[in-house]
Amino acid sequence: MNHLVKGVSRHALRSTGRWVPVVILVAIGVAVYVGTYTGLDRIEDTTNQLYDELVLFDWNFRIKREEVRRVPTAPELEAIDGVRAADWRARFPGVATLEDGTSVGAVVVVVDPSRRPSVGDVLLTEGQYLDPEDDHGVIVDETFARDHALKPGDAFEVTAFNAKTYATIRGIGVFPEYLVASVDDHMTLPVRGSLVAILASKDVVTEQQDRNPANLFIGPTVNDLVVTLDDDADPLTTRAALTRALAKFKVLEVTAGPDQYSVRCHRSRLWAFRDFLPTVIALFEAMAALVLVLAMHQLARSWRKEAGTLLAFGVPRSRLTAAWTAVLVAMVAAGVIIGIGLSVPVAELVSTNYQRAMGFPLVIAPRRWSSLIEACLLAALLVPVGWLAVYQQLRDTPRDLMYSAAKTEPPGLSRLLARLPLGRATALGLRNVFRRPTAALVTIMSAAGTLVMAGSMYLFADAQKVSTDRYLESRAWDGLVQFPHAMAEDEVDRLMNESGITSFEIFTERQASVRGSAAALEISLLGWPASSRLQGDGWLLEGSDLDPEVADGILLTHRDLGQIGAQLGDEVAVTVGDRSGSFTVVGVLHSYTLEQGYITRAAMDELLGEPANPAGAMVTGDAASISALMRHKDAGRVLRGETIRTVTKESNAALVRIIDFYGHLGALAALLIIIASMRVRARERAAEYGVLLGFGLPVSWLGRGLVAESIVLGVGAGLLAMPFTRFATLRFQARFAEVWMYVPMDLDTMAISLVLLAPIFAMPVSALLPTLDLRRLNIARALSTRGTP
Amino acid sequence: MLQPSITRSRLMTSIITADGVCKDYVTGPVRTSVLRQVAMSVPEGAFAVLVGPSGCGKSTLLNLIGALDTVDAGQLSVAGTALHDASTADLMRFRRAHVSFVFQYYQLLPTLTAQENVEVVLESLRLSNAEIEERATSMLKAVGLADKHARFPGELSGGEQQRVAIARALAKRPTLLLADEPTGSLDRETGRPIVDLMKAQQQATGSTFFVVTHDPVVVEAGTHVYEMVDGQVAAR
């Protein structure tokens, strides 16, 4: 049996063009699968570790500011059944202004510096914790510090409660509530970089509070309670108990830990990534299975003479099949091993670029190769598939010892191709492609499979870039203001004038319920200035913008429409409080923000039965006026347009890097497959090339034929890849970014052609190696037909 | 009996001159000496036949003469070209200009028709397409296959395939035609006409034929017979 396995192995090893594509496909599939899941698992494990170690809250109660002596103490709250730990803090909005004048929104979390918080701690990555002796020492979040190249010891200005003070960075750290960079879910457009999380001692804010003439409080105040629950506590029961404990106070908002914006953002992005992987892997599995069947069929067929000899000597067919199965397992195992090796850099790439794309502060969890077994099992599924091909071939092998090299293959397609008016070298190359259609099919299909991966990844990356451009186009403003309270329009005018802003558009906002034919959904309804092109958090997929002439028009996102069972042109019922109205869907939006709709300001006023006060404004102005606006005591939260543009481009670039990497893998694999196939095809015809060289034909003449052959194989692979590339791209876009609806079909076909042309033109490179091989060909040995080569 | 030293008069009419030619083959750690101090001289225009037991090195010597392989030691001149000193490019030019081959297993290209198999080797001669076509057609006619020019090798019998191979070899109008067991895979009935054809063509063209064979029919047709024993050649 050992001899059998040895003989079969050596035979298989000689035919590199047949087993190399299989190994490559399996290796890439394993590398992508294991590497991507490992990278994402590492991110998720880091998150879970941080949530655990830094004690992310289970419930967060935001109340109207109260003196700390009046609220229930932490021990009193921890005595409530189900509550494990409780901590009070003060959380205030503000603005941080750096030395270079850059202003960023800030959330200042004030804690007792003499101890670490029992809920919502910070992981220090640099510097030290707060010190009761250091009045102005603060800890800032890692992403903010990295984005602005800050280090412990640096100072910046903090504006809160309409007053400024300075803060000095004592430490830089990671906050569990701001893992996905700094986002403030109270902003209309939460986005990374929209604010800095600052952990401060009470003195930083007390100073400002004291200077505020409106400050009527005596002593420190709190407005934010964070609580963790026992493992066996019922969340709703405990929430109700806590609500009762806070009955004397005005509770403004209650948030569950999983609903905290950063947590939701992080989870949804992670799962979006995981979501499109099964499509990639399914593609690979199907392609690898097909290529394996064809390759094993070819390999076993090329061993017919040997098989016939052994069968004639009485070796059982089952032993031959077993020997081939051993080779098959070795082939798949080789692919798995190589793939596991490749998965390490893939995992690193995924976690690094995810980190950059999402602004995730750090990756500390060890790698977990849990997907390894799944990948091995998926690869192992290929073995019975390949076995079937071998079994079928060996079953059909006759006990025929009489092998004559004088036997030549039937003309097959050669007769058809003989009619083509081609040069002799080209004709020879072309006919060599089709003399064994199955072998050509192995090469074409395996190259096509990898081209599909390459093409769909490149197109997906392009779609991402287009998506980003559209996203940025829809945000041409320089700043987005969210007023701290309902303001009259003349107050808004004053605010803008004092800040030096001359151009702005006001919008209003209310929480509303919108009902379609299937369901109702709670949304944030914006009363938008219809006079200008929509520049909110989305762009138009179909339909039209809001029209001042159309009073009952509404714009909704395509996802929200899907949820409520409505589409363009349908009527939907909108309810705000106890007032309702009927609106017609005039436009469908693509938006990254869920549950948001747009009607005209006039329509909002009509719906409410009274003029709605401005909730915010889009402003146009230079950096200085935006900064002035940010520091204005009445401005509330201000988001810089520049922040969004910079962050969006960086995030997209990181994401595109991952996608492009997968594309490069695919393109490289396609080239390797064709190169390997071309070499083995040329080697199999060594005797024929020896004859032609013996008759004095130059190597360059033979090279022309090989180039023609490689071009035909490449074009065949490209044509086969084209429809599947489109399909795969659609799937990735639909599952991951939902951008397919706006990418025009005709542009895609052109893009696909351009994307596939590049590797096709690179295919002739694959003719280079076999041509060089011919230069070194020992003609005498190639022509030898005696004995076993 | 070894050939006595070669006289000057013989050198002037010899198309193949070998003096002390050696060739070894190395397979892993094993070194096999195939040709040992071969000395021979083949006159121009001869139908020379080389016989010898199986595995004695006949095909090896043929390959060296045809510049398909290189000598390890000694001197080998063919058609005025010192092959022992020639570079790879020189050997290629030599083969193009002077040599054609007929193989035991025909070695036709299976994806080309009979006509195309003959035409393809003429590509290197810088002839026009019309000239190439004309030569191929006339050679196929000469070997009696004019009506089968469009057939593929798989559609021809062994004898017919060998005829195509001969037509291919002769289409180049070579100085020297080398044949390795040309009737080796044919039966006697098929092989004799092939020998007759080769003989007739040799006489018609005046080319030198050098044939390696076991076939007594071929030996009978030869004008000069050489025997190889233990890696050395002697004229019979």
C-alpha cells in the first residue's frame, strides 16, 4: 500500500497544474475564513473584556441635576434587590479647545478622584489616574488623544456651563461607553470624532459652576446614575425598583447597557462584517469543489496506464482508490495548512483595519482560533467530493496494458478550429487549449473563481468609495448645531450673528410614530427646510426631494419603509403625541441612521398645530466662526462638517484596505493558477515541442503559441467570471453596505470589464515561464518514448 | 574491429565525422557511460544504417549527430559544423539548416492535420506561405498521401502517420535525415513500403540518411552499415 501511495503521490506531484489550483483555493478560503473571524473575534473579545473589567453599566439613569446630598447614596441603591453596584456621577456637555484652536464637542464625566468608580471605570493606557490634589487633571479617551497627537501633560481649554477653564491631561484611557471612538448619541448625527470623553474631578466643573450666576446649587451635583445588576437579576424588575427609588427626582432618560450608542454601533458594525463572510466562503467552497472534481478526474485519468497495469496484475481497485484518497486528503490538508499560516496576517490586517475604520481604541485580547475547526470541516467536505471523481475514473479504467505512444487523441475541436484563418503558432496554441477540454476547464474555472473574488472585492471597494463620496456630498455644511433647548427663531438669529455665521438653515425635530400597512415604527421626525437640497443623514435613492408645494410629502429610509411595509407613493400615518396626519412617501432615502424621517417645516407645524421651535441648524462658515459657535453658551452641541469628512474618509480608507486586500489575494491566486497550469500543459507536450525544436523552430515561435493559449484561458476565465462577479458584488453590497440600489448597472458592467481586463492582460505573463522552460528543454530526453519518464 | 585512422580524402567526402566521442548519463548517484571513444565517418549521400543490441547507445549517438544533445568529450563534425564546440544558438541554427528527423513513434502533432504537420516545420525557413504550402503538398503527394492531407494523425494508420513524418522530414530538403527506428512500430507488411519510400526519396534528393534500426529490411537497404557494440562503432 505504501508503494501505491508513493507512486500515486509522485504522479500527482508532477502535475502541478492540476493540484496547485485546488491547494490555492483551499488555502485562500481557509485564510479568509479563519483570518477574518479570528480578527473579528479578537475585537469582540477585547470589547467583552473591557465591558467586563471596566464594568459597563446595565442601566443608566439620567436625571435633572441634583445636589449629591439629596440623592440616594450608592449603598442605599445597592441594597435594592438585584443591584450589584451603583455609582453617581455628573455628566455634562462641553467643548474642548486645543492649543491650535481646534474645538471638539466634549462630554465631561465628573467622578470622585479619591477612588476608582465601581461602575464605568477607565483603562489607562498612558499616564495616571485622577488625583484629588490635582484640580485640573483629567483623563481623555484614547482615540481623541491619538487623533490629535496628545500626551500626558498637554493642556487644553474646556468650556462648560458658559465658562472656560483649562484642563491638563493626567492620563489617556479607554472608556467602556466610548469604545467605538467618541460618539454622542444625543447628536442628530452621531459620528466618530464628534466629541471627546473627559473624566474629570469635580473641581474642573465646580469652578465653572461657581462662576455661573445661574448656579443655585450648593456643593457638588450629580445627574447620572450607573448601575450593574446581579447575574440572576431581572432587568425590568430592577429597573422598576430603581425608578421607584428615584421617584422624587426628574428622570430624563433611562438607557440599558446594550442600547448605549457606542455598544450598538460596535455590535452592528461587527455583525455587518461577519454577515458577508458566508457568501465569500460559499463561493470558495463551490469553486474549490468544482475544481477539485475536475482536477481529480484529470489526475486519475492521466494515470490510466499505470492503473490498467496494476489491475491486470490483480491489485484490487479499492486499493487504488484508497491510494488516491490519501493523495486527495494530503492535497486538501496542504491547502488547510497553508491557509492557516496565511490566516495570521489576514487576522492582523482585519483587526488593525477594523480598529482604524471604527476608531476602536485598542486590541488586547489574545487571538482565538475558534473558527479553525469549522474551516477544517468545510475543507474536509471537499474530500468525498474529490473521491467521487476518482472513483468514477478508476471504475471506468479498462484492464488495458497495450499503451502505444503512437495513439493520438481524436481531433475533437481541432477540426472546427482548423477553419480559422490564424497564423500557425497561434493556431497551435488555440488548438492546444481545446485538445483536452476538461483540463482547460479546470484552469478556466479555478482562475474564474479567484477572478470573481478579486473582481467583486474591487467593485465592492469602489462602491464603498462612491458611497462615501455621496455621503460626504450630502453633508456639504460646515457645522450642524443641536440646540440645548427649544429656541425661538430670533434667539437663533442672535446666536448665529454673535458667532459670525451668516448662512444657516433651521430644522425642527420631534419623536413620532409612522405606520404603514405592516407595522408602526418610532422615528425621529425632522422638519426640514425644503428650499434647499436635502443635506441630512442620507441621500435620495428614488423619488424626489421635499417640495414646498407638496405639503404632505415625507422622506423615509428604505430600511424603515421595509419595516413598516410601505414603498414610494404609499400613504403613511404619522403621529406626534396626540396629533396625527397622513403623508405620502415622495422619496426613499439611503441612510446609515435608522428610524429617521423628513417632512417640510411647514408640514411639521401643521402636524403639531403650532409652530415648532428650532431643534437645530445646518450652518455654513469658516473654521473660526464654527469654533466661535462651538464656544457660544447657547449653542448646545455643534458638530463640525470637517470632522465628519476627515473621519469618514479615514474609516472608509481602512475598510477599503481590507476589501482590496481580499481582491489582491484573488487576483494573485488567479495568476498563480494560470501560471501553474501553463507550465504543466507545456511539460505534457514536451515531446511535441522537442520535435519542433529538433526541426529548428525557435523558442520564440513556440512562445507565441503559448501566449495565444494563455490569452484564451484568461479570456475564458474572465468571461465566465463576469456574471458571477456581478452577482457576488451585489450580495456583498446588499449584505454589508446596502449601496447596490444606487450603483448604476451600466457603470457596473463597464467597471467589471475594466477590473477583469487587468488580470486577463496579465495572463500572457504566465506564458513566460513555460517559454523559459523550453529554452532549457533537453530535446533528446523529451523525445525519448522508451521506458518510464 | 575499430575504424583505422581517417584519411584526408575521406574527410573531404564525409558528412559525419566522429573522433573519440564520449557521452555519459547521470541519474542521481549513478553515472552510466553510454558512448566510449566513438570514432566513425559517414560519407555524403549515403544511406547509412546503424545497428546494435538494445540499449547500446544507438539513439544516443543519433541525438548527438542531430544536435539534440551535446557530447561530453571528443570531436563531432556534421555537415561541416563542429558540434562539440557549438553554442546552443549555433546548434539551433545547425538543426534548422541541415537536419531533419523521423522518429519511431512518428511524433506528429495531434492537433494539426497532415498538411499542417508538414508545413509547421517549414516556418523556420523564411519561405512565403505559398512556398510552404506548395512544398508540403508536393511532399505529401510524393509519399502517396495527397488525398489525406486534411486528416488528423488520429485518423491515419501507423504507416500513414509515418509517411507524413517522412514527408515532414523531407520537406525541409535537409542535408542529413536522421531516422530512429522508423519501422519500429510497424509490422513487416507496413514497414517494407516505408523503407522503399525512404530509399527512393534518398536517391531522389541526394540527402544523406542515417538510420538507427533493428529491422533487417532497413539494413538490407543501407549502403553503409555500422555496428555499435559496448559504446563503440565499427563499420561492417
